Amino acid sequence: MANSQAAVTIVVAGATGDLGARITSALLARGAQVRALVRVGSTSARVADLRQQGATIVEVDYNNASELTAACAGGACVVSALSGLADVIVDVQTALLNAAVAAGVPRFIPSDFAIDFTKLPPGTKPQP
């Protein structure tokens, strides 16, 4: 992003989690504008840290389709770093994908990180 083009906006869902925070920090370091989606009322220290790094924090209700669509609007890509069980990985992520499509976002990177990889014994991998 060192050229004269305007920075693109990347929307990151799950930005306050370990992986999401790392993705957000890396994008900001490369000059992207990051819109970090956080749950309504989220007050974690990570929110303040992301804001200090330059991310735009947007509180969203993941069950509100119009709110989620508005949060995705203008993004060049939506990155889902959501983690959890089916209610998150299937239901919430589907709502996020539908919002990205409704907002005209051309790219969506889904989360496939539904396991805490830091808890796996070294040298193992999750079984399908």
C-alpha cells in the first residue's frame, strides 16, 4: 500500500479475539483502513488497543441484518475471524456473509478457526 492509491477498507469481524486482533494489527501495519466489528457494549482492553492502533470500532448486533449490512458497506473485503460453535460459525457467520453480499462487498474470507489451536498438544491437528 505504499503507492498513491487510497487505502482500502477491510471489515474484520471477531477483531477482539486473538486471531482477529492479529489480523487487524497486520492489516493496519500494511496501511489498510480497518473497520473492526465488535459486539454492542464490548468494553475489553482489546477494543481500546485496536482503536489506538487506528482501527475504526463499530459496535454491531450480529442479529440485526440492516445494522450488519451498514457496517459492511464500503468495504473491499470482510474477514471473519469469528470463533465458536455452530451458533457462531454457522448462524452468525451466515448473517455476516449475507450482510456483506447485501452491502456489495466483493470479497468474503470466512472463519474456519472453530477450535482453540493454542490448546492442541504439539504435533497434533484436529480430526474432521
